[in-house]
Amino acid sequence: MMKEKKNIQTQNKKSGKGGYLFLGLVVLAYAGLSLYNAPKVLHALKVSARLILEIVPVLLFVILIMALLDYFLKPEKIKRIFGREAGLKGWLIAIAFGIVSHGSVYAWYPLLRELRSHGMREGLIAVFIYNRAIKIPFIPLMIYYFGLKFFVVLTFYMIIASVIEGLLIEKI
């Protein structure tokens, strides 16, 4: 099974044409649609540009973290912290990092992929992604609108559900 995954990953890396094909199709779609309704296409391009400008700082931050991890954390240490023998500490770190992480989730995907290639458990990746739903800046608002009891119970259940999901991911 693991060998199958590695073969698929190397095949995907070798071809590398899928991204260019998708980009070409998107450009063609925009060009075709601009003939039909140019103002809406222009508006869509402006919205896309704004989104890209919002994502760039997060991507740069993630790239910096990846560089620091590559420099300071060797695969053996990542396996010890987030690997099969990680234990409770690995789960707690994944929960905490998921909660405190900010920015768009897809900006974190390259970092998670890098950690996975160095031995991070897939269940811990799922826990990290799941716990990103708990947003620290929104906690005061949630408490204000719904009350402290609601916030505590919901957060507790979200953390428990993330661990259950992580364990299910590992079983699959």
C-alpha cells in the first residue's frame, strides 16, 4: 500500500503537465466568457487578484516555516514528534497548532505535505485541519453571542471529533 502511494506520487511529479493544462483551460474559459460579458469577466479577474494578494503573505509565512523546519527539524525528529510512536503529545501538538494557525487552509497544505513526507501521521494532519475551525479571534464573539457554556461545550466536542476523525483517517 505504501509503495503504491509513493509510485502514484512520483508519477504525478514526473508528468507535471496537469497544472499547465488546467491553467490553459481556465485562460480559454475566461477568454471565451469575455466575448460574452467582458465587464463580469473583468470583475472576476479583479476579485481573483485581490484574493491572490491576500494569500501571498500567508504563503510566504508558510514557506518561511517550511524552510525553518527543513533547517532545524530533521525527518527523525518529525517522526518522533508526529510519527507512529508520537502518542498523546503528537495529538495535543496537532490540536494546538490547528487552533492557533491562521490564514487560508490551502496555504498550509504544502507544509503539511512536507511534514507528511518526513513521517507525520495522516491522522494528525486531519486533526490539524479540523481544529483550524476553532478561531481564536472569534472566541470573544462566540462567547458574547452564545455564552461561555456553549463555547466550551462546542470547542470540547470539536476537539474530540477531530481526534475521532484523525483515528478514522488512519484506519482508512
